[in-house]
Amino acid sequence: MRHALRGAAITLEADPFLAGEAPSLRHETDALIIINEGHIEAFGSFESLRHTLIGSAGVPIPLRQCGQHELIAPGFIDSHVHYVQTPIIGAYGTQLIDWLERYAFVAEARCADEAYARNMARAFLGECLRNGTTSGAVYCSVHPQSVDAFFSEASALGMRMMAGKVLMDRNVPARVRDSAQRGHDESQALIDRWHGQGRLQYCITPRFAPTSSPEQMAMAGALWQANPGTYLQSHLAETLPELAWVRSLYPDRLDYLDVYDHYGQLGPRAIYGHGIHLSEREMARLHDTGTSIAHCPTSNEFLASGACRVRDLKRADRPIRTGLATDLGGGTSFSPFATMLAAYRAAQAVGYSLSPVHAWYLATRGAAEALRLEDRVGSIAPGMEADLVLLDLASTPLIARRLTECETLEDQLFAQIVLADDRAVRATWIAGVLHHERDERHQP
Ligand code: GUN
Ligand code: ZN
């Protein structure tokens, strides 16, 4: 069905790290967006498009008129997240390797029960919608049923999602361990069942080099090559003890990235979480191979892993496709605002200020570019899938007060980044269908 939204709108039309801010950000103060069959049919000023509001039988198409402090924006994209860790967000007192053993593997073991996993997937996707996140690259548990649960719930909502079962055949408890052959066979069966079904895509997911044997690493690379169009995701250079562990397990490799390179796991549609402790050689190799990084700032801060140097990753002479990510449950919030704020803090910690436009890019178009989906989601333009959010720019008394001090759109966006949460997401559309509308009765 055709319908339309009228109101202020923003979208990123290019990468501001490369093209500069002004040419990248499009701000329509009075936009009209025509949505048809799940896609954006037209986007422009209301004046230029008002004639399209009349349907074929001469009847006006349904129009939602947005309010004065509302802003239409592309849905946010989470380029690295573990849905199976939803119950352990904010687990106390550890850093990465202890955290995995004490909390993550224990939580993931419960997903052997498909009904439990389905419940978790439903809760996770509900939080995504409430926070304005419309797509993601998602880690499931080692159990194939956790992937079935996730994909069936995502497909019921019509969401564009990529996901995969984690492959891990060593250095993990037996309840969450597979073997090289079993991991391969289960992944292939999941690819056959789900990859390309509607808006779903399969992501081969060797968890990280320390938890896969060389045999499993080789199989994961071969599986990816054997299934064109699938994705591959893993973790890279998150903490210094992890780097030492990888060196001891793969002594013949040049560095951490070279392990993945050796097993054929770099290239377009490969996405690596974190990328904090990387050498210049590794960054150049990521660029040369078209491999992406998911920047996970709340997780990096919470687990004291370090501060990712996103400006270095995006250096104009060898830019790396980079998206923002929550990395729940190492990450501490579903909110893209909290995640953008953590990215700002991480940049501050290494000596520069990440602008609101750059942060917004990383959470939308940049994440879409990292996931090689920029021709489908992450911005507002004719032909794109209609995953949209409507933001309330004055969602709390404090933000409303702060807005009175803002002179520019950039000031307003930064106020949201610092102060907003899920209350700022008034509505979320998936492929043009309204799936979340903030319930005023639940507001304080
Ligand atoms: N490295 C390997 N597995 C994980 C995980 O689940 N979370 C984080 N943050 N890092 C990892
Ligand atoms: Zn992760």
C-alpha cells in the first residue's frame, strides 16, 4: 500500500570522513517521503512532491504529518551484536576472557533449548525496534536451533538481518563446543535453509581465532568461499591478553589479522568486531581486502578493552568500511544514542572529537557500508527499503530545555546523542510497516 510521511528529515548521502560533512548530510526541513511496497518511492521537499499524494483513483494516499520537534531518519544499523547475551547485559566485575567464561558461555549454553532461544530472540528484536534499530549482524549461540529461532522471529517482523551460529571447537566448555566437521555441516544446512529467504542473509561465524582449531578455521574459510553472497563475521584485536593468546596459538602468523587472512577469511562481506589493537600493516590489509570493522564502543569501555581509533580506521588514503555496533551483552545499551556517545568518548580518550554527523553516519550509512548493504538500507532515497524512525527531539524535559540552546541541526543531533534514550524513538517502520509506536501512557 502507498502511504506518505511529511516532516523534517535527515539522511547521510555520502561518507563524511571522505566527502566532508556538508556535502554528506542532507536535511530537508519539510520533506515528503512516499512509501510503496516496502520501498521508498520518492523523497524530496513537500513542495516538489505534493502532486504525488494523489493515488491512481484520484483519492489522496494516507499521510502522516509529523510534529514540530520530530525528525524522520533512517533506521539504525547494529553491525555486531550477540542476541543470545541479552540476559547478561551489565555483568559485573570482569574483563574479556574471564567475562566470556563466567557469563557469556553460561548464557549461550541455555540456547540449546529452542523455545528459550525463541523467547530471547523475541525480546531482543522488541528492544531493537523500541530503540530504532532496524537491521543488524547478529551472533547466535553454537546451537543451530538458536539460528532457527532468531531467523523465524526476524522474518515474522520482516526485518533485514544477517546472523549465524558461532563456530567454536576448542577452549570452550563442552556444552557450547562443536567440531570442525559438525560446525561445517550445521552451518551449511542453515545456509541452505535461510540464506536469501526474504530479507535474511547467513553470516558464517567463527567466534574468534582462539576458540577455533586450525582445522575449523580452514573449514570456515572454505565454507564462505563455497557459498557466494554469504557473510563472515568474527572478533579481532579486542584486548592485549587476547593478542598474546592468538600469538601463542598461531605462532607462524605475522599478526592477528594474518590468522584470518591465512584461512581465507578476509574480503568484501567479512566483518570484524572491535579492531582496537591493530598495526598499520593490519589496517592497510583491511582496506586492501575490502574487509569491514564493527566499532563497539560501549563494550570496549565496559570491558576495559581499550579505545578504538576510528579516525585512523577511516584515514582517507586507506579508508576501512566501519560501522557502529552495540556488541551486547559486552556492550551496555541497545540505544544507538548511548552507542554514539560512547564512540564520542572513545575518540575524546585518544585526542579528538567525533562530530555528531560522523557518529550518525557510523550508526546508519556507515554501518550499511560495513555490511555491504548501502544500496538497500541506511539512508533515505528512492529505491531504498523503507526502514525508518521518527525521533522525538524533545523526549524529556531536560532535552527540551537543552534544545532551546541549540543553534544548528548539528547541535540538536549532539544533544540527542548525549541525552536521549529509547523515549526519543516515537515510531519505527520496517519495510514501510509501522512496528513500534511509543506508548505515551508509559512515559513518566
Ligand atoms: N570475543 C569472542 N567472543 C566475544 C564476545 O562474545 N563478546 C566480546 N565482546 N568479545 C568476544
Ligand atoms: Zn562480540
